[in-house]
Amino acid sequence: MAMPEIDGWEYSDGRSYVCSAYVAAVYKAAGLFYDFEINGTEFTPKDVYTLNFFNTTWARPDVCVAADPDSLFCQLNGVYRMTLPEYSTIEPYNLMD
């Protein structure tokens, strides 16, 4: 039977996180999840960027607008345009993801 990894598990070389689990752990440590029971190791990159923690009405600097006039965030480099479906749209809730 599979068992999800639990936040705070210690391995021989310390705690191990993939990128999205690390970000969720930082959000949790910062109190962004209030008193909700959240297990950050279950978060995917999409789970992290869909949280409504981001200001979607910020005034982007001119260099950001020049690089990509239609984006909600600032992407200055890259051959491919980054798209983040449902960016900053989900209110965190207890036992999320």
C-alpha cells in the first residue's frame, strides 16, 4: 500500500524536497495556509502557482511589458512563452492536495 511522504520526514542526509514541495513548505512556514493541515510534499508545480497568493493586478515594469505585453507576470527571456493556466485562482483550504 502506498503512503504519501509527510512534511518533516528526516533522511540520512536531512530533509528532501522537490521544487513544489519546497515552495509549499516555505508558504506553510510563512503562515500563508493559516492553521490548515497541509502536507506540502503532495503539492505539484501547478498546485503552487494556482494558489491565490499572487497579486495579479500589479503594475509590471516597462521591460516586462515590452518582453511580453499579454502576460500576468514578468518573463524576460526564453524561446518559449510560459503559460500558467488558472494562475492565482484557488483559495487555500484544509487538507488541500
